Amino acid sequence: MTMIPIGAAGGAPVDLRAAMANRHGLIAGATGTGKTVTLQTLAEGFSRAGVPVFLADVKGDLAGLAQPAQPGERILARVAELGIADFAPRANPVVFWDLYSRAGHPVRATVSDMGPLLLASLLELNDTQTGVLYAAFKVADDQGLLLLDLQDLRSLLAWVADNAASLRAQYGNLSGASVAAIQRQLLVLEADGAEQFFGEPALDLADLTRTDFSGQGVISVLDASALMPRPRLYATFLLWLLAELFERLPEVGDLDRPRLVFFFDEAHLLFDTAPQALLEKIEQVVRLIRSKGVGVYFVTQNPQDVPDAVLGQLGNRVQHALRAFTPRDRAAVRAAAQNFRANAGLDVETVLTELAVGEALVSVLDARGMPTPVERTLIRPPASRLGPLTAPERAEHLARSPLAGRYDTPVDRESAHELLAARAAATVPEAVAPAPPRRGEEPAAPPSRRGREPDTLLEATAKSALRAIGSQLGRQLVRGVLGSLLGGRR
């Protein structure tokens, strides 16, 4: 039986059963109480058990996973206190990622893969604008137009606005004002640098579920320091990734260890910004992704940051200290204490405010899937470095990465923007040079250029069918993240 070490309580080890790790978990606690160290310790434990890990590094501290620790007196004292006989500084197999391509390999997704639901949330669209965006995606599907980057989406929206009258019968009212509002929000998104995220080569999820030559799980670390000022982009990206894993991975049921463990740091950013429709889908994904062999661990300051419907699915819990300075804080402490299975020898509500840095209340699932009584636990120190890498260390690590060169160069293949530009050019007839004027005659006025009428529905359908037959897509272009939950994605 594979166990993931967490720490020790009263001289006895406290471990997480790998077979129960896909029942999800929570790491909570006030700022400065040790959540990051706990996350690093768990990531190491999963990696050594052969489980790939994905986590977001919001402060740059977790990059130290790639280097061995240089333990000082405090860490050595904790090791001795816990009686860890096999402690030895060691690095972990780590791959760095970065949406902005600065501190890791670029991460990209296509607009089609992101889908209208998440894009509408990211763009903060109202219901009417969201409906227009859904219609635009359907138009792209029917017209055989690939939506790869934001340029494709802008061109599609402009074409939809120009042809709104002929599209109304099939797709409803496509308000020019709504299209213009979406376009403006796209400009805001681009100003935040999100344009780099959309395009190809898109992330291959197989690169997140790798093991190294020795069988250790590879830890994928997303540098999220630049995303923190853009919380909606951060939350949308991680939700997209989680939903893609749900969509792509096959059903496997309960395994002896997960296929992947996904840590969602600063989880409140997801739930604070998501509209109700998206929250319902999040709850469904968290509930169902367990059968795909994926464990999801939310990291946040307070358990109340997580909706009850999601919180009830988090079986493994590590709760660091909470503050109780205000009536609201005290209510939060009381609620957090009620989330644990009682321990007769422990006043959980009182202990929650007394825990020292590196201590936590821990309850995990036993072999039957039942929560164990909560224990006051000293957290095991990680064997890798606590803290960031230097710039030269990170550059060296990236240079010898097994994924070096795979994602670094963007690819811009023919897609909606190019096809619509070609279609527009084809509607403009070639200018015919007029004959020279005779003596005394005024030069002939140049012929006026008039675009032809938009394709009829029958013509558009025929062209779309021919394109689909001649392409290698063989599937709907607008898959839409969470599509399986919205009625089928393929």
C-alpha cells in the first residue's frame, strides 16, 4: 500500500493513502501558517510514489522543488523531532510552464478548445453578449472556420456583424452593439497579455502526466506570479485545464494511486469570479473527475472560500491556523472546526487558533473511505529547497528540459482569419482598365466596387460540407470546454 507522508502526531506517522488521493483534498490556513510548505511536501510525496503533479506557483517559492534542500538548524530539528530516518536533500523532476513564456515553456490553448462558456466568463459578458458569443461559435462550426487565436475570433465577430441580417433567421438576432461590446472586451484581454495564451502549438495534456526514467512523477510548475494581478485569467486557465483533463482522460475508476494530482492554489479566485452557471459546472467536474484518476486539491486561506457543494467532496484535509480577530473570523473558525471528524482528546475550535507555523489539523480517508479523527500534526519538511530558483538556475533547467523546443515557436496555420480575408477578397471583382478617353471626352468614372451578397444558407452549407470532407478535422470545431456536461463535445 502506497502512502504519502504528511507528518506525525504524538510520535505516530500521519500519511495520506495514495489509493484515496483521488477523493480530493483541501489545504487551508491563514497567510504565513505553512500552506506552501505543506503543498511542497505533498507534491514531493506524490512524485516519489510515481504520481505526476500539476501546481501553480503564485509566489515563485515552489520553483525550489527542482533543487535539493540546504537544511538549516530549524529543519534539522524538525526532522529529528519527527524521527525521519531517511531524510536526505534531493531534487525532484520538474517542468516549468508560463502563460507569458518568460519563466517556463509557453502554455497555449485554441479559442475553440476554450469554448464560449469559459470565454464569456473571462470577458465578463452579460447574458445577451454571451448568447451572441455562443451563436458566433456555432456560425464558425457551420461555416468550417477554425478558431485558433484571438485574431480568428475578432475576424469572425466582424463577419457576423456584417452579415447579421442574413444570419438572423438561423441564429437569431446578432446585435451589432453586443458584437461591439465583445470586441471591446477582447481588447482589454489583449492588454492583459492573454493573446499569448491563445494559439498553437496547444498544450498536449500527455506532457502533464509524465514520469521520468526512474518512475517518479514529473511535477509541472506553472509560474503564476504574473497572473495574480489578473485573477480571472488565472482562474479561467486552471479551470480550462481541469476540464480538459476531465474530457480527455478515460474512465479508470479507483486505482492504487492517482494518474495525476492537481493543486489549485488561491482557490478563492476561482469561486469569487465564476458566474452561477459556471459554478455548477465546476461542481460537476470536481465530482466526476475522480473516476478519471485525478485528485484535485484546493489551497486557500479559509475553507469557507470553497462552496459547500465542492467542500463536501474534499475528503483529505490539512487545516493550518486561522485568525480570530473579529466576529466574522470567529464564525469562520467555528465552521472550520465542524468540518472534521471529532477527536475526543482535541478541542478543535480552540486549537485552530493556537497552531504554530508548520503545524496543522489533519484528517485523511482510511481504507474504507471514512475520514480519520482529526489529529494535531507536525508537518514533515520537504527534501527540496524552500524558496525560488535564481535566474541562472531556472535558465539552465529550461535548457535541459525534455520539452525544450516543443512549444517555444508559435505556429500560425490557416484558420478563420485567413479564410474570411480570402472570402472578402473573392467578393471584390478585378478592376478593368477603361479605354483611353477620346479627344474632348471626360475620363470614364472608375467602376464602383460592390461586394456580392453573403452566401445563402444552401451555399454556405454546401461549402461547409466540402471543407469538412477535405479536412482532417472530422469533428465539430467548437468543442467547448466542459462540453461533455453541456450535451456532448464531439
